[in-house]
Amino acid sequence: MSWSEVASREFSVGDGTNEAECPLNWGLPTPLAGRLQFAASRATCGPFHLSPDSKGKRLPVPPKELFLSNLDDQVSGSSFLSHPLPRHRFPASETDPTAAYQLVHDELLLDGNSRQNLATFCQTWVEPGIRKLMDECIDKNMIDKDEYPQTAEIEARCVRMLADLWNSPDASNAQGCSTTGSSEAAMLGGLAMKTRWQKKREHAGKSAARPNLVCGPVQICWHKFARYFEVELREIPCEGARLRMSPEEVLRRCDENTIGVVPTLGVTHTLQYEPIQQVALALDDLEEELGLDIPIHVDAASGGFTAPFIHPSIPWDFRLSRVKSINASGHKYGLAPLGCGWAIWREKEGLPDDLVFRVKYLGGSMPTFALNFSRPGGPVVAQYYNFVRLGREGYAKITQGCAEVGQWFADQIKRLGLFDLIYDGNGGIPGCTWTLKRGVNPGFTLYDLADRLRVKGWQVPAYPMPANRTDLVVQRMVTRLGVTRDLAGLLLEDLHKAIQHFKTNPTTRHLSRQNAGGYHHG
Ligand SMILES: Cc1ncc(COP(=O)(O)O)c(C=O)c1O
């Protein structure tokens, strides 16, 4: 039966009073029947409404245009495809939801495949249970503690669990909050340090006009913190083979205006942990010598969920009394979907009272500290699911697996003979970092290589180290949940092919950082 026949045929209604029962498939192939049912469902809303007393009664023939235009709504290959989606002006009219969904969905095809993105630390694979919970929480606003008390309770449980995981001396009374990610959590940690320092200075009758913060090569969120909250950032530059902070360099920059020191547990550029215990000991000595009591806030964006499970003997957390606060990203190795971070304080006094706002909660009030107001509850609920589902045992298995893939890949990179390892996957965040071997000219740069790997969909970023080693260009691979040994093997095959490609097609003009995708840690 042709479309014109379908559209012009009279149809009668059996005992159906709704479109689901409508005898409209007439032996048509399923996709066509589906289209027609859709058209009929639209028709029930129009002049051909199927009322109960229409049982058995012949209905007027719907105009062909109605069918055909509605059929267009349903599928690809319709008239929608001849129009681009609105880009600059607010659309004047409606679009059928099925078509709108398909068109927007199709645009997202251009977004690269997140599972092949080995630049990100963030979760790109979640269990079906997490998808379900995210869906169930789509209407829950974290800030409405009174309306969603159980979500608030779940957040509070996570805070206590994290304080326990990070060895707080009094986990059941821990002070902390969820955030949208480590950036917001870092801002809150920094703000608390600044306020504490200001109060101390004012109390002592001293100027609080020129606060500074000492750190190693930090993620961009700390540059933002410094600019937004007017704090001088004393970022320790890399020097020679030292690509992270050292206790000596920290002490060299500390003075009475230092609000805190921020070591990173898993430096973004190399994946290495900074020597937090040694820095804490050096600050203890400084206090003894000069009376300067400078707190540590640990940026444990990734390491907060790796070190407790695969490096339990490294004391980086509240086991060190100088560590007053910690931030971590739930959506990185915490395995929560995007939109989940944590800030935890060692003790109540760490979080100055005048930074805390109170919101209504079950007839009482609950303290909140956040830069946002409305925020989805799903990521926090999913985080709790992970804690319950995996426990220390499950997290340790997953993290160890990720670390082993990173170590295996590092080993393969070394065997190629073209690269020097900067980080071999041991003792830090799962993954590895390498640079081109000194004195070897393989006929390509790391930017060329990153660009060539993109042809196969892989994102393995190449970038220069920060000051004073901007001459050192490195390439980094992050191995997280879902980056299996098998996937890493496929990447290695494509890496071999890329190297071979450059052998047979030598590049005369090497790519710049920008041409190769311009990866930034922001
Ligand atoms: C060390 C470090 N701190 C902070 C951040 C920012 O984290 P988020 O993306 O969760 O805001 C990152 C992100 O990669 C990071 O590596």
C-alpha cells in the first residue's frame, strides 16, 4: 500500500477509544505502522477525536495533509532536515518534541566520544543504577533541605563518611559540604582560610590587607580563587627535574601574610602527588622557629579518592594535624556522575561562622556554605550509592585496576624507545606522563602525535609544563574506570600506527599547541 493510498483511505474505528487500540497498522511494515499510529495519535487531539460513542461508526476521512505533515514530525528524512536548527534568534514557533529531540541528539554526535577522552579525570562511565537514581532525582534541588530532607540527610552522611575516609579525628562531627566540583570546593576552602587569617590578624591589631597563598603548579581553579577573592598566588615554579612543590620552596615563600599552603594530591600536569607530609613537617618547624602557624588545605581533586584505597600508608590527610581542610571531586575517582565535589574541614572551627548561612530544614535550620544556590541532588545521591555499593573494598579494586592499566601503558611507552617517562603510573594518580626522549628526532612532536591520535577519536593531550619549565612538553594519559587494558591496547595500536605514519609521511611543518587542539587544564 502506498503512502498516498494510506493517507486517502477511509478508516473505521473498532471498539478502540484510544490510539493504542486503533486498528491502523493494516499489515504495514512496523516502521510505517508506527508512523501512522503517531499520526493517528495526533489526529485524536484534532477534529477526529475518537469518543466512546463513535464505536463502530465510520469517521470522516482525515485530510491527506494532516497525515503527511504529522508523518514528517516523526522521523529522520522529514522536512525538518532541510532546515538548520536555530542558532542566533530565539525560535518563534514550536517544534514537535520527537523531531526536536532527534535534531539536538544528532548535533551531539559531533562531541567526540567521552570514553576515548584520556585527558579527563572525570567519570565517563556509570552503572545503570546511577542512571536510574539520576533520573529519579531530576526534580530534587540540593538547596531545598526542607522539601528534600532525605537528600539532605544523604549529603550529611557522605560528609561524615569522607571525614572518616580521610582520617578525621572526629568524623561524626565533621564539617563539610557537597559542591558542584573541586573548583567550587577549592574556592570555599580558600575563602575559609582567608577569613580565618583575617580574623586572626584583626584580633592581633595587624593589617589584613595583603593575603597570599603558597602552592605548587596548581589547577586553574586556584588562579580563579586568587583573582576572585583578591589573594596573591605564590605559585612555586618548576625547576629542572622538580615538577612539583618542595618543602624548601614552600618555606621560602611563607610569611605572616600567608593564609595557607595548598599542596595537590595528584598534580594535574603530571599526576604526581606533592610531598604533603614533608611540607607539613617543614611548616611545623617554621612555627617552632618563627611562631607562624600556617594551615594546609589539600587539593585532593583526584587523589582524595585514590590515595585512601591504593596508597593507604601515605599520610596526606587529617592524620597530619596541619591539614585543616580538603577538597575532592566526587565526579573524578569518586565515580559519581558530573556535578559532585566535596569540601571537608578538620574541625568545626576551621569554617568561620560568618561564612555559614542557615536554610530551613524540617522546621529547624541547617548550616550551608556554598557559592551556588540551586543545584541538582542527583550527583550527591549517586555518590552515596557508590559509597554503599562499593565500600573501601570496591573502590580499592577499581582504583588498583586503573593504576595497573596506567603502569602497563607507561611500560609500553618506554619500550618504544622514543619517549622518556615523566610519571610511570606508580605512587600517584592512575595514568602516565611522558615526553620525547632528549636527543632523538622521531620526525614528529607530541602535538603532531596528539593530533594524529585524534583521527581515531583518541584525546591524549600534549601541553607544556608551567613556569619555569615551559620548554618541557609532555603528553598525559589518565586511566580511570572504563579505560580498560583492552582499550589501552587499542590506543597503543593506534599510537604505533601514528608513529609509522610519520615515518612514511614526514611532517615538514610541525603543529603548534593551538593547532593540535590547544589542551588547557581548565
Ligand atoms: C588538582 C585539581 N584541582 C581542581 C580541579 C578542578 O576540579 P573540578 O573539575 O571538579 O572543578 C582539577 C581538575 O582537573 C584538578 O585536577
